[in-house]
Amino acid sequence: MIELKDVHKSFGQNEVLKGITANVEKGEVVCVIGPSGSGKSTILRCINGLESYDRGEISVEGLKVDRDASSIVNVRTQVSMVFQRFNLFPHRTVLENVVEGPLYVKKEARVRALERGRALLAQVGLAEKADAHPPQLSGGQQQRVAIARALAMQPKAILFDEPTSALDPELVGDVLGVMRKLADDGMTMVVVTHEMGFARDVADRVLFIDGGVIVEQGPAKALLNQPQHPRTQDFLRRVLHPL
Amino acid sequence: MKGFWHDAVEFFPILMSGVVLTIVVTIGSLLLSTVLGLVWAMMRVSGIKALSMLSASLINVIRGIPIIVLLFYLYFVMPDLGVTLSALQAAILGLGIAYSAYQAENFRAGIEAIDKGQIEAAQSIGMGWWLTMRRVVLPQAVRIVLPPYGNVMIMMLKDSSQASTITVAELALQGKLIASSTFKNTNVFTMVALMYLTMSIPLILLVRHVEKRAGKK
């Protein structure tokens, strides 16, 4: 469903992606792990065209991702994104945040969009916050609103860019819980994360990325429990046993 | 200050006719400068090189010409080019154009202060450039831009007196005419100053109110 073929990307002199080739199948949950600066987030940002890529090809459901083409709007309405820093619209209420895309991009009927927006807020456990403004919510609540906003577009896949990295530790669970439910419902997900527990329990597949290349990939449990490549072993040892 | 109250009563109606024109010029050029300033600012942040360079040079040209010269140009030179403007039209146009440069820079600063994450979030739900501006960026930029905008309003009110140089009989010119025909300089210009102040104070209070509200957010 999402295909990357030999994708290269440089920021100035710095080549951050050095030939990434990967597929994500429909209904699959893929976690992308790796040290910071390895290019994990850049991959996600290239998939929905927030970032351009220099070489290779990315396609979503057969549609080429080209951020300068008008088709990019199609790609973005099919692939939603959840950001590390939530990026909710602070000047609109929680419910308005959720229905913004359906109303103004997809031009859905107001009554229907609002009804579905409320249902989505209920799904992420925030029905009673519909009329609050984002700055009044905790980080965990804001991120769940952001997930509802992504879902409101009725996407075929959702990209998560370190969705719990900006959260206080005690709020991480709520967000991961919502994501796990999504995975159980069959949503296609690509998750850049440092939450190894989530990767192990929820992901179908894990990609380990370092230095702009996929160093190792495989079924989540196998890769996380018995990593083959020395760099993967080293990385996991540092993350799981920092002391 | 001899006979100030007597003079005040006598000159008040004439000066009030000047006040009316002062208000017309101020509001007219404020509206024009806002619209033009928005256009320049949008061109500047459009991401299209030609537009942004055109806007940058326009702003620099406008900023580099004194208001009074701009007014002379519109009122005295344009007729030679076949465009005749009334004094009032030339005043509003000149002040509006002159201030559009400052407005544009103010608006641009407001737009660029919006977190890039906001723009990415808008893009990620499929919004194009214009929709992102309209629904996400501009509504947030307004809060940043409003306090300096209030200051522009006050400056505009005072600078509208420059319209007197091209015969618009606004408050400053009416004052000058009365003063030169009656020689009561002190009383007349004290009245003129007080009348400008009276018009500024509500604006100053408005700015303070807006700044307080913006600070709370």
C-alpha cells in the first residue's frame, strides 16, 4: 500500500536517507526505530510530502508522492499524520480541530461531520472536551485529539511521528492505548517510536534504521528479542538497559 | 491664552469641519493601507520567488520616499500623466500607499511568527496554501499583529495632517488658516493640539486593551 523504492534525501551536504526501500501492506503496523538523527522522521515526512526527496520513488496506493503536484492533496487525505508536538490548532475548539479537514478540505455536510467528529472524540475518550481549546488540555489529551483529527479524514493509513516523545511518562499509556485499539481495528500504521514495549506488543514488523539505511527488519518480536545485526543489538541494549 | 474660551467657542465649528476631513482621511488610508499591506505580505510569504521579490522591492521603494513627496507626486505630477485626482483622493491614496509598507512588514512578521508545525498540520490534512492561510495562519497572526496595528492607527491619525500640504482642509490646515487670519496662534494651535489628543486617546486606550488581551493568551 505504501511503497518506497531506493529513496534518497539530503539536507544540504548531509545525506539523511541513503536508499530506503520498504513496503507497508494494508492493515499492517510497522514500527520504525533507530537512534535520533538516523532519518526515521524524514521517511514519514517524505511519505506524505511534507518533505521532498531527491531520488527514488514513493507511492501510496499506486499514486506517486510528489509534493509539487496537485495530487499531493489526494495522498494527504489518504495518509494522515500525527506529530510529536501534536500541532493542534490553538484558536479552534477540540471538536473544530477534528472536523476542520472534513469540512474545509473534503467539503462534507456540516451536520454529518460534526456527528462523526463527536463519535471520534468519544472513541479516544475525550467526548466531554469537545468545546475546550487545546491549550487547556494535557499533552496526552492533545495527542488523542490529534489522533481523532487524523481519523476524521478517514485515511487508509496513519503515520505517527514519535507520538509519545513529548509526553509526561504517566500520560504515554493513554495515547498508546488508543493506538493499540486502532491497530486491533485493522488500521494501517507506520509508527516512529522509542516505545519498545509498544513495538513488541503491537507492531507486525519493525524496521531498524541507522545512518540513513535500513540496517535490519523483521517480525517485531523476533527483531526485538533476537536482533541479528551488531548495530541493532547495540542500540537495543542502550535503549532497554540504559544503566 | 487671553479669551481662550471665547475663541474656542468661535472657532470650534470651523475646526470641527477639519476634524471630519481628518477622520475621513485617516479611515480611508487606514483601510487602503491594510488591504495593500495584506497583499504585499501575502506576496512576500507566497513562496513564489518573483512575487516575493516584487513585493520586497515595492516595500523598499515606498519606505524610501517621504510621505509628503508621495503626496506631491500624486497631486501635482499625476495630472501631467493624465490622471487627475481630487486633493482628498490623492491624500487617501498617498497615505494609504505610504503606510502599506509598514503594514506589510507588520503582517509578515505576524505570519512568520506562526509555528511551522501549524502549517504542517494543515498540509497533513490536505489543505492547500490559501486554505492554510485562511483557516490556520491568518486567524492566529491577527492576535500577534493587533497591538502594532493599533499604533499604526494612532500614527495614521497624526500623519493625516500631512494632507494639508496638498490643500485638504483637515484639522491642521483649518487651524493654520484661522491662525494666519486672526493671529491668535496660541489659542488656535492649542485647540488643534487638544482636538488631535482627544481623537488619539480612545485609540490609545483601545491599543492598551488589545495588548492586555493578547498578553493573556
